[in-house]
Amino acid sequence: MSAYRLHCVGESGNAYKVALMLEFCEYEWEPVFVDFFGGETRSAAYRSEINPFGEVPVLEIEGERIAQSGAILTHLAERSGKFGGQDEKQRLAILGWLLFDNHKFTSYYATLRWMVGLMKTGDPAVIDFLTKRALSAFSIVDKHLANRSFLVGDELTIADLSLVGYQYYEEDTGIDHSAFPNIQAWKRRIASLPRWKHPYDLMPRGFKGG
Ligand SMILES: N[C@@H](CCC(=O)N[C@@H](CS)C(=O)NCC(=O)O)C(=O)O
């Protein structure tokens, strides 16, 4: 059994953030498939035994379980001494991006992708709301990346891994990604790094529809 076990499903960009960090840290790890689409995260057993938040990802390290991708990434950065920023100013900037990501950059877009890209359903007013919120968050990140290679400092950090998590999934959400050329260049830059892999090459897929 590997020292690092990631409870995950391939379609989860939040789980992918952690999977990519484990790869970039060159850790030996294994995915533990969660039947997310079969309702496993909503079961009482999952919530009492694996994650009270009822979500993936969960990282198990030597039997201890950590939830929330931002907390896991921060822990792995501290543990490995990699991708955590060079100084206190950078660490604070990274924390700011992790919070922005969880509140605005990932959350609206991931919900939009779930509804439009995967389930192909949803109230048009809700889809409109999510689209506008996602576009607003994308614009902020695209502008920030106009004159830099990575979100914080000159090197890859966990801020990049957190925000880039959903950018490699290809389902049509109605968003025109070519309108965000700096995000596209940043995504390609990260994908060109050694050990980068697509989410579906790292974690087992669970979605049967589509
Ligand atoms: N802030 C959390 C979000 C995790 C999350 O929303 N995971 C989704 C899958 S991508 C989930 O398990 N959702 C279950 C639900 O909301 O009921 C993180 O970054 O880990």
C-alpha cells in the first residue's frame, strides 16, 4: 500500500489538483476510487468514515485523512518543501489565491461544468448566473497572467495547481476559452512540465452518462 492514498474520481478537478501535486512532488501514491456519481459521498458511511464534508478529494497519509484541496496542497507544500512560495509574502499571496479559487474561480465553473458539461441539464437562469460569475473570475485571472508565467513569483506554486485544476477538462460548458489567451498559455506552460499528466491518466473515471 502506498504512503499516499488519494480518495478521488477522475472527473473531479478538485481531486486532480492534489493528484498533480503528488506527481510533481514525485511521491509514490495510489488513487482510491470513490463512486461519486453513484452517490457514495452522500452516504452516511462516507461522511462518518472518510470525509464529514461529503466531498472528494481526501488524502490519506499513513492512515491520517485530510480533506479540502487547499488544505491538502498546503500540507504537501510544507511536507515536501516544494511549490509553497519563497517567503512569507508569497505564502500569503498563495493563500489569497487558494481562497479566491475555492470561492470564485473553481466553484462557479465546476458547478457550471457539472450542469452543462456533464449532466446536460439546469435552469437557464442558474446557468446564466454561473456563466457570468465564471467569466468574471476567468477575466481576473487572465488579466493577472498577462505579464507573468505563474500566479505567484516566477515559479510554479500550489496556487497554480489549485486554479488550473479544471482547465484540462474538455466538456463544452458554453464558455469560449479562446477569449482568455493568457489562461490558455499558462495551462499549456504547466502541461509542458515534466511529470504533468491529464486527469484521466491519473485517476479512474466514474461518469457513465454523456
Ligand atoms: N473546496 C473543496 C471542494 C470539493 C468539492 O466540491 N468536491 C466535489 C467533487 S469535485 C464534491 O465532492 N462534491 C460533493 C457535493 O458537493 O455534494 C475542495 O477544494 O476540496
